[in-house]
Amino acid sequence: SSGINAEYGDAAAAMQPSKNALRNQKKRENRQGGGEPEKPAPAPVQTGVDDREKKVRNLKKKLHQVQKLKEQQKEGKELEKNQLEKIKTEADLIAEIQKLEVS
């Protein structure tokens, strides 16, 4: 009797996909949006940062990049055309930051 169970066990094991096959199937289902319905995403946490503050932070980041490029230029590094164009925007960045910080 145990020989029969062993035979059926092997057959049952042979019929089940491998771990990798199961993993790949799960990936395909997730890509297609199938499978279990996803849990609703938690509500975004309010950080108190409004659009104006984000814009100022983004502009300051760009200004910092311009300052880095100017330092590289002073050190004798030859800059790309787009980097030189970015340096030309420095005055506009400063003016925009000041305008947003005042309002």
C-alpha cells in the first residue's frame, strides 16, 4: 500500500509547477493586474509642504547644480553645451526663488 502512495505522491509532485514556475506565474499576474485585488493605498501623509515650497526647494536644487558647474568651470573642466546653458539660467533661478519666498 505504501508503494502505491509513493507512486501517487510522485505523480502529484510531477504535476505541480516548480517554485520558479509559480514565482513567474505570480509575476505575470501582478503585471496584468490579475490575481488578488490590491489593498487600497494608505492615505498620503500631509507634511505641510505646499506647492510653492516644493517649487522653491526644486529651484534651490537647480541653483546648487549651477554653482557646482561654475566651480568645475573654474577648475578648468570643459563643460558640455547643455551645462553652459544651465549656468546661464542662474540669474533667473535666483529671481524666481526670491519672488516665491516673498509671496
